[in-house]
Amino acid sequence: MAWALAAVVAALLVIAAVDLVQRHNSILRNFPIIGHLRFLLEGIGPELRQYIVTSNDEERPFSRDQREWVYGSARGSSGYIGFGTDNELELATSYIIVKHAAFPLPRPAADVHAVPCAKVLGAARGRAKAFRPTSVVNVSAMSFGSLSGRAIEAIDRGCLDAGCLHNVGEGGLSPHHQHGADLVFQIGTGYFGCRTPEGRFDLDRLVALVERNPVRAIEIKLSQGAKPGLGGVLSAAKVTPQIAAIRGVPVGVACVSPSTHSAFRDVDSMLDFVETIAGATGLPVGPKGRRMAGARNP
């Protein structure tokens, strides 16, 4: 026992001597031996924060609650979670997310859980192809180019199974969107998928596009609001031949989404734009963005 204690003391003295002599680390020179504890705690800090310090809803990009939902769905144990939450939902900036099962269990008889939309899209304006969405929960805009083809395909197949609408995003309608789900085609400021070579809106291309695909409605993204004055940019290296063909832009050239539309300039001209598209396609058409003063329900 005495020899073991003497060996430990000797080891600590050697470490202290080395710490005092070295010149590359001031912490160890000023706090020999104890300074090593600081680096040990720093090394295991992420684990301490993950499992002890942070709450179930603090981690980024995915919280512990979100990961548990994914893990449980992947194991096939349950794709459903309760409505209880740790979030401060009373705050004005909070909102509730209703999650579909990522890997749903065998479903019961058809339409047992169907919750159709109360509103018939396009009915108020007498659109020829007005319809009632079969689900109140749908997938909002996420473009191919920001998400991979595999991700878009998975979302589209999931929307087909769930009976919900799939918004293609402003990046255009790709082959990855064509797996059976009903689509909402989004028209952004770059008019991707319905533009002329110069970047102007092309109504004929839009009509041909919606006739070839299961597009049920059209959404007009009013502006690149998160990028005021600049718009969005897809770098040249990301403009592959496939993305270029889908968007109608040159290969290998930076793809710019302007900050505003060139097809209209104010509320009245925007409504004229909406009516032109609705008249040519027969589809429900509506804007995405903040309500504009004096705007009517399209």
C-alpha cells in the first residue's frame, strides 16, 4: 500500500515538474496538475451538456424530443406523440407542430383518421378546378436544390400515403416530385420552371407544366423577405445540369432569385397576375406572404 501511494505521489511530482518547466501552455505552468482537470472537463463538456445540463427542447439542430420521435418511428414502436410540450406556447412567436409518423405502422381501414380541410380551395372565386384538400396537415414549400432528390422523393411518397398536399417550393417541379402525391406549384421571383431564357414569367410554360403533372393549386411567393434587397442565390457550383433543366437556367452559372417580382408591382397588378394564371389553368391560385393593404381574397 505504501509503495502504491509513493508511486502515485512520484507520478504527480513528475507531472508537476513537467508542467512548471514547459512554456507552451500558461494554464499548466501556473496551475500544475490542477490545470489538467480543466482540459478534462473541457473535453467531456459536450457530453455533460447533452445529458445533464440541457433540457429536452434546447439542442440544435434537433432537440432530444425530436430525436426520440425519429428513433421511435424508425424502430416501428410508435409514430405518434402526445400533445404535451415543454415549450412556452403562450408566447406570440410560438407555434404548434403536428408531426406525421415518419415510418407509420400498418394503418387501419381506409379513411378512419381522415381529417379533410373545411375550405374548398378556389370555390370563392369560381375556379374550374376547385377542390377540398383531403387533409388539414400538408407539407409546405421545400425546394429541390435545397433538399436532395432522395429527400424530396421520400416526402412525396409520404404525402401520397398520408393523403396530403406537397408544395414543391420555388425551385421548380422535379422528377423527384412525381411519385403520386398531389402538388402545389410555387411561383417565386425567379419563375423557375415557368420562365423565359431572360428570366421573365412564361404563362405558356406554366400551363404546359401543370397539365403534365398532378398540380392541384398554385402559390405565388411574393418576395424573398428573408433577404431584403438581394434575393436568393444558388451558387454556380450547385447549378447542376438537372437543376438547370428543372429551373430553366444555364448550367454552372449562379442562379439568382430576385428580391421582388417582375410580373407585377403592386396589389392591383398582383391580382391581375393571379387572375391571368387562374384563367389559363383553372386552378386555385393564392399568394404566400404578409397580407397587403387592400388585397382581396384571390
